[in-house]
Amino acid sequence: MRKVLGMFGLLVILVVVVAAIEPLMTDSPAFKSAQNIQNVATWTGLFGILAVGEAFVIITGGIDLSVGSVVGLVGVVSASMMHGAGAEVSPAVVIPLCLALSLVLGLIHGLLITKARMQPFVVTLCGLLIYRGIARFIAGDMTCGFGIGFQSLKFFAKGMIPGIGVPMPLALLFGVAAVAAVLLHYSVFGRHLFALGRNKEAARFSGIRTDRAEIAAYMICSLMAGLAGLLFALNVNSLQPSNFGNFYELYAIAGAVLGGCSLRGGEGTIVGVVIGTIILRLLPNIVNMLDISSELEYAVVGGVILIGVLADELMKARAEKRLAKRKAKTH
């Protein structure tokens, strides 16, 4: 809870400071405009779904580097089937098929990691390369999209909820986050994931089916990547298979880590992940709004993430020292 409050405080400070200094630095301030807020909210929703899925894997002590390529593969498959040359398959078939494909990919990752004892980094890095190559092959390395149709589906990717003006992707993120929070923090499965991340051997000896839990975490991560891939594809509408979804895995990992998920495993909250993603999407927007050179965008984002993780590690080290002192006094 302390981490979540700290991240929320950082978010508030960022918003207040930028809102105050932007009018002094630019002739046409737009940070507080409705259009900019809606834009940030839309992309927060899309990347937030990826980060929530990644959080499940990171909490187990693993990593999934393939989510960006899963986004690209699902986007290309859905666009090719629904609006490809000579192919107009119904969305009622394509959407479940793409989500099922995502689940299968997550299952493969989980089985290779738990049964073949391969490292998560290696398995998902190979997935990153393989899925990107398959996406390029399916599309013939040509740009694909959905054309001017499918407006009802595109509403979920870039529409606004009538009356309250909340972007649909953000509403979907809140729905996904609510389910994920219940699953992680209020279920036996969630407790098993945290136990697995803290000490895998201890979790196994305590009777937890660690392999099943780990496989399920990778399947959830890939499922969220598939869902996000459909939404990203419908939002941008024009997909270049060689770069659609590139580096999205880094944003997903960064959002989860910035939100309090430890790469060592065993720590994290869904609320923190959502806040971390909001901060992550605000930073490039702030760079743009303050007329800072766009070449520095990644440097600013990377610097803030580094500072956030470093602060978290320092706080953790201080807490461990205090605990050690208390134990020493009791003995």
C-alpha cells in the first residue's frame, strides 16, 4: 500500500507541476485540454491491459518478452482474416480465434518453462522473434488493416462512452484490472502466485502445484496481449507487420515494475500497475506538451523508470535493515 500511495503521489505531482509550468513554456498550452486528456486515457487503457497481463508473470518471478510480437501477430491475423484479399471472415469467428491463439501461445511458453526447464527470458525472447516472423509472412510484409468498416468494433478501441466521455479502452482496462485484482489479491490462485514468486521450492513443498500456477500466469499474460493486440489494431487501423507492436513488451514490463512489481517476484498490486502505466503514458505526453526535443522522449521515460526502481530498492533495503535490527534486539 505504501508503494501505491507513493506512486499516486508522484502522479499527482507530475500533473500539478506540468499544468502549472506549461503556460510559461509554450504559447499554446494543451496539457489540460479535453482532447489531450482523452488521448492519454485511450493509450493508457491499451498499454495498461498489456501491463496487467505482464504483472501476473513478473509476480511469479518470470518475464515475458514476447507480448509485443503477440500484439503484432494477433493484429495481422485479425486484419488479414476480416479484411484481407478474398477473406472476409466474421468478427464473431475471428475474435475468439485470436484470443484462443493467444492462450495457446501462453500455454506453450508455460510448458517450455515448467516442463522443459527452460529460462523464461530465452523462451519468450524466441517467441518475440518467431511471432514477428510469422506475422510478416502472413501479411507478405505488406501493410494491412480494416478499411472503413467495422465501426462497431472500432468503438471499443477508440470510442467514448456516451454521456461521461470516458474512452472505451480505459473502461476496458478498469474492467480487466478489477477482475485481475480479485484474482490476484482475493483468491487462492493469487496467493499461490505470490508464494511461487517469493520462493518456488518452498511453495512446491507446501503443496502448491507450482507448474500449473506458472503456466496459468503465462496464459493470462498472452491472453491480455491478444486482447490488447485486437484493440491496438482496431485503433491504428493500418498495420505494418515489421514494426506493429515493437517494444510494447518493454512498456508492459516498465508499467508493471514502475507500479511496484518486483522483478525478483512475489510483490505487486494491480492498482499500482494501473498507476504506473498512467505515469508511463504521461511522460511522453509531457515531453511533447513542454516542447522538449522528441529525441529525448525515451531518455526521459528511461530516467524516470530508473529513479523509481532505484527509490524502491533503497526503501526495501532500509526496511530490511530495520527488520534485522528488531530481530537483533529481540535476541
